Amino acid sequence: MKNLAQKIKIGFTNLNGFSERNLKRMKRFHNEYKEYKIVPQLVAQLPWGHNISRL
């Protein structure tokens, strides 16, 4: 992880948040929730007509 964090820092100078600690947390999060399907919020799945208030 340390090597990867350093390579990201060198290769992508405009990116933040990829420290060794954060990469370990990302990996732990992935391992914990890899069985779950990640989907958009419910409101994004509704047709536009359902988002308009009818007067």
C-alpha cells in the first residue's frame, strides 16, 4: 500500500485522498461490502415525471 500511495502521489499530483491509510480503508470497505450491489439513489431511478409536483 505504501508503494501504491507513493506512485499515485507522483503520477497524479492533482489528486488527494490516496494516502496509505486511506487506501487501506478503501480496501477494507471493499472487502466488507463486495457482496452488495451499489446502485444510484432511488430518486435517480424514477422517471422524470415522478419528480414533478402536480398542482
